[in-house]
Amino acid sequence: MSEKLWDGRFSETTEKCVEAFTSSIDIDKRLYAYDIEGSIAHCKMLARVSIITEDEASLIIQGLGKIKREIERGEFHFEDSLEDIHMHIETRLVQEAGKAAQKLHTARSRNDQVALDVRMFLRVETIDIIKNLTELRKVIVEFAKKHSDIVLPGYTHLQRAQPVLLAHHFMAYYEMFSRDVERFQSCLKRINVMPLGSAALAGTTYPIDREYTAELLNFPEISLNSIDAVADRDFILEFLSAASICMVHFSRISEELIIWSSSEFGFVELSDSFSTGSSIMPQKKNPDVCELVRGKTGRVFGDLISALTMMKSLPLAYNRDMQEDKEPMFNSVDLLKSCIEIYVRMLPNIAVNKERMESAVSSGFLNATDLADYLAGLGMPFRQAHACVGKAVGYALEKGCELHELTLKELNKFASIIKNDVFDFLTVEQVVGRRLSLGGTAPANVNQAIKKAGEELADGETGKRENGERD
Ligand code: ARG
């Protein structure tokens, strides 16, 4: 068993079960690179303000480099008695750099150290997620472009409602994922704050230079209240809520693809490489990947709820409960990233069944609103027009046909002002093409939206919206 860094005042050794219970090393060893980078910056700062000498600093930095290599090569020994990644690295550093290493923790506490590590980790991952989501936005725009001439029923209550362009439907997801990007971007601003120098909770008596540490670690901002800096994890909660909302979007698109790929709908076919078979029914091709994305959504919500619950009653400042912040954070980062990757690869390989979509548009009175609009256009108040068309629908239902399959004579029974031009008015092309209101499904609008998205995405590495700019 290694000697503990904190047991000076203890006369009894820690119970094994307590060591196992309090240890977080299995989880937080993932932070090792950030812990080392943070320690190097802290060490350089200590030397700069002459709290340690340059020689001591170089011994520490060399030692930390060696430890990093040991961890990366799998040569580093982890054990529960050393609790967490911070203790492991510091203990090993003392073996390497002796007395100098013992000075590294001057003006620092594990409380501000762990806050720093978590922020550094989440900063990198959030930037990565933003990039990956933007890749997905590109794939969605490509998909919309490729299928720009396909019409399918738009649904409300999962009942056929009005025809829409498939491209319009997918561009709806483009909007959702673009807002997700904005949320992560906004969250990043609050993640990107440097807490080191807050020490245990009250700051430190040493003449430290926090600006210098922040500069070394590339933080644009420094925390302004030492208690807050070690006590809060709202940036994790924010990340998890942005991740949860993003997963809602993934879950909904998954649900649609699952329904659309059923024989009943037959709108799409997922490629074999993104489907699985059944161990008993040889004919089956299952959308398991989409189902798992939908299923994993619940785990991300769970992460948000466990982090919120963990934080909600904690008195200021640091409490050990907060060690439980890492598992939900890591889990959600991993899950979200895997879902984005799956979708970036799966979407381009989805086969769309144009005929099935278009034949679904041709029945179910999808042009009923348009007939009412036609009457309203001739001066009939919309409510009255709605009632007339309702009756006509009832009549057509009985007859087993669509509105545009009725004769003019039949239509005139419900409204005498209807003329022969109504049949042109009710074609799918006209019905879709007339929805020119801003954000509507008319091809002219949708092509414009696709073009705008293309420009947005071409604008810089990750797209304009991530910088919070919108025109
Ligand atoms: N492993 C701890 C955590 O993740 C580090 C901070 C420990 N601080 C303390 N005062 N025990 O939260």
C-alpha cells in the first residue's frame, strides 16, 4: 500500500472497504493528460513568481513528462489506496523528483485541481462535439439536396396531414442540430473559465499569478470567486442538458427511421451495414442501430438527472459528493459522440423509396386545406370554407375517392363557386409549391434554405452558427 499524501493527522489506517469505496481512480484516470498539463502550468507559474526555483520547476516538469509516458505505455501502477488521478500522479512525482515535487501542491488544492481538469476535459470534448455535429449538418444538407424533388406526407398526430418535401422534413433536423451546436457553443463559454488558484475554497496567501496560469492553459477567463470556482459544476449540468436535448433530436429522427423502414410505411431502407438480423426469423432486417440511439437517449437523461440531484443540496463549497460528477459526464460525452458518428455514416446510405412516399401523398385528403384555401380565395370566410370541405370529405370518404377525384358537379353541391380550375389547384405540385410563406415547404423556399445552410457551413471550419452569428 502506498503512503497517503493526507494521513499526517491519522493514527489508524484506512479500512480496505473505505479505500475501495472512496476511490475514483478507475473513472478519473481518464483525466490524466489534463491533470499533468494543469500541473505543468501551475509549476511554471510557481517558478515565475519565485515560489519555487527554476531548477525545481524543471525537475517537476521532467517528472510529469515521464509519468505521462508511463501512463500512455500502460506501465503506470494504479491502486485504490491512492484515491484518484491527482494523488496517483503526485505520489509518483515525489518518487521521481523528491523534494521539488513536494512543492508542486503549494497554493493549490485538489478542489481547484479537479475543477480545472474537468473543465479542460469538457472543453476539448465540447469543441469536438460541435465539430462532429457540424459534420452531421453537412450530411443532412447533402441528403436534402439529393432528394430535393421527393414529396411525402407531412404528419400531425402521426396522421397524414399535408404534403411536404422530404428535403424540408430533413432540413427541420438541420435546424434542430444547428441549435444544438449553438447550445454547446454557449455552454463552452462557461466551461472555458480557469479555476486554479482558488485553492481549497478561500484562495491562497501566496503571491500567485492566475493570469499567467490561464494564459498557459489557454483560458480566456478566470473564475472570480474562489468558493464558486470549487463548489459549482453548473457547466457540467449545462453540458448534460445540451446533450440531453441533442439526444431528443437523435431519438426522434431514429423513431422516424424505424417507422419509415417498416413494411407498413416502406419509405426508406437502411443499408445492410447499418442493420441487424434476427437469430430466429431469417427474413428480418432490423433497425437496431436507430433503436439503440433511441434507447441510449434515456441514459443521457439519466446522467443529467443524477448530476442535478447530486448537486442540489450541497452546501458551499466542495463536497465529496462532487466526485460523482465524472461518470455521468464521461458517459454522456461518449454516448453522444457515438450517436453523432453513427448518423454521419448512416444517413448517406439510406435508400429512399420515392414511389412509396408519393403514393402515400396521393390518398388521405392531403389537399383538403387547399380546397378550403381555394374557397377562401374566392371570398368565402375560412371557417365556412372549412365546413364545406369537411362535408365534401365525408362525401368522398363514402364514395371511396379523393377530393380531386370528385366531378365539378359533385364539388358544386358543397360550394357552387368552385370552378374547373380547382383540379389544377389541388395537384400535389401546386399544393406544395404554393406554401411560399417564410419557412414553408415550397421548393423555392427549401432550395433557398439548403443554399443558406451550405453557405453557413462553408463559412469557417465549423460553420457560422457556432460563433453565435446569425443573420
Ligand atoms: N477525487 C476528488 C473529486 O473528484 C478530488 C477532490 C478531492 N478533494 C477533497 N477535498 N477530498 O472530486
